[in-house]
Amino acid sequence: MKKISKRLKKIDSMVCSHYQSIWDCCCDHGLLGLTLLKRKAASTIHFVEIVPSLTSKLESILQQHFSAEDFLHSWQVHCADVIKIPLTAQDKQLVIIAGVGGELIIQFIDSLINRFREMSLTKPTIEVEFILCPVHYNYQVRQALIKNNCSLVSESIVTENKRFYEVIHVKK
């Protein structure tokens, strides 16, 4: 498997507790999700990508490397828009969105938090966290998080390829 970038290593290091589900959204080649899967950071790692050819390739890689009995139900690949990921009323889940623009992240966050609000009415103990790494429009992403009453867990700045990236970990 390929080596992960400095930015993805930082995101991986910010996943400090165990989750029922981690959603690696816009996962591209799935390198972050594969790293999280190897260290069993969640009961289930969900790889979410909207491009069918990428999800097929990723599923093939996962079947080659993680088809043993202990990994049989610990990963799922979803060819879907992030807005439509099947969040469930679990006690603790993490949604990671990295490598896309801030405007798109804001759309995803607004939609997911609205769906989360509906679920939390029936099960008030559920918790959802987000780790976000927008390519740009960081200020607008932060404003959207404030508007949605998200609490900051941690944040970091990473330099990669002569660019600065903010990594923001929040919970709702």
C-alpha cells in the first residue's frame, strides 16, 4: 500500500478514541481509511466516494488486504454523495471530510447536521464528530460550524506541497 501524506498522517493522529463508525468521505484512494482500518480505530470504517471507478478499485484493494475473518465486517465501501451517507443512531461516530473545497464541505456539514438533529430527537445520547480539512474557504467553514453550534475538539495546521491546511476536529 502507498505511504500516506503528511496531511493524512495529521488527520490520523487526531483520531484518538474508538468510534462505532468512521466515515472517510471523498476518500479518493482510501489511504486514510486503510490506515484507520489497520489500527482498528472503529468497529466499521466506511469509505465514501462518488466516483464508481474509484470505489471499485478501492473495494478490490480492501478484499485483497482485509478479507480475513476478523476484518470481514469492519469495512464498507459506499459509492454515494456525502450528503446521502447512511448515518445511523449510533452512540459515537466520526465523519472525516478532506481534500475538497470549503464550499462543498459547508453543504455536506449543513445537510449531515440537519439529518443528525432528526436522529438525536429519537436517541438523544448519539454523538457525531467531524474532522475537516478544507482545501480553501477555511473562514467560511468555521462560520458554518459556529452556526451549527459545533464544539471545537482540536485543530492543527499542516504544511504540505508549499500549502497550509487547517485540520479542524469538532463535535455536535
